[in-house]
Amino acid sequence: MASHGIVSIALDFRSGNEDPYPASVQDINYAVRWAKLRAREFKTRPDLIGLSGQSSGGHLAMLAAMRPHDARYAAIPLPGAGALDASVRCVVMSWPVINPLGRYRHAKRALAGANPPEWPKSIIPRHDAYWQSEANMAEASPMLVLERAEKVLTPPAIWFQGRGDLLHDYKDPESDFPGNEPQRFVANYRKAGGEIALEYIEMERHAGHSPDLSQTGDMFERMAAFVGRHMIP
């Protein structure tokens, strides 16, 4: 990304059972304001800040972008920030957990089935530790936020999705939407007035294993092109 002229800031944020929701979103909200405050040091501008994340990071990027003014998320003060807020110019997601409640129940169904796979055995306790309750999963699900017609921001977004990804590209039987979760979210986002693209990449994703980013083809070039289109001063 840097080779394409894009300043990249990697965020550390709290998570897990010691710092459950909404701690991570608070840290991301703070980090966006911090980046805006220090934009000149990074040879950029405060109005040219976007968010990107993979898997759970993709979920957090979208959630933070949709609710930049949420008082819970903006709870960490930033001296000197003045009127700067955590709104962003665009969002880049790679196989995001866009509906935590749906994914949690998807994992529980898989575990309860005949010959259950291994991946739900780690996914379920991680959801329990971070979210603490299904109510929290539903409240902070970008998918369900849109379906509840909440008033949120919808900056330009792009979703990159690998093929055969059972953890992120599946049909939710609790929804009457005919497609998988990526198509469902795209439809909801556009209905809410947002611009979003869904781009599949010829990269296999195996449940329970980290993605092999060397197999993503031209994904990063496509990311850079998207950012360039939405970051033009």
C-alpha cells in the first residue's frame, strides 16, 4: 500500500475476554481521531483517512465507520483534537465477520451437526469471550444495524472475499434473503444509500486456518485503486 502512495497505520486495540466489546471500537475511534490530529506528520490530510481490516478487523472497520459519533465509541478523550471526529472517507474489508450473531449461530449449527468440523470449537468461545452475550452481537452487527434501519454513516466501501470460505461466505437460514451474507450486506448497504463493491478473489479459504496472503493475486492492487478513487483531494 505504501508503494502506491498510501500511508498505512497499523492499530493495536484491546480485545478478548479481558477487554470485551466495545473496548476495541473505542480504541479504533480514538485512533482515527489521533491519525487526523497528526495527519501532517504523515504527509497526508485529516479528511483523507480510511479504515481497512480482515475478518474480525473488517467487521470492526465497518462498525467504527458506521457509528463514528456514537458516545460509547468516542469515550476516550484526545487532548488537542478539537472538533475532529472519527468519520472516515472509505472502508476496505477483507472477508469481514459482518454479522457476528449470524456467524456465532452458524458455528453452533455446524458443531451440533453430524461429524462436526473443528473450526466451531475455537470460534464459539472467542465469540463468547469478546461479545459476552448474543444481545451485544446483535447490537453491534453492521448487517442487523442496517436491517433495523438505524441512522448511520455509509462511506464508500469494498468487500474482498475468497472462494469457498465457510466462515464468511454462507447462507444464513434465519434470513429470508436468497443469497449469502456478502450479497445480503451489499444489498442492505445500497438500500441505505451507501456505495459498495463486492469483489471475489481466486483464493481458497480453509476454515480454522489463517489465510495465505501470497495467494491473493492482485487484491492489494485493487485495494489501492479503490482507495485512490476515494482519496483524491
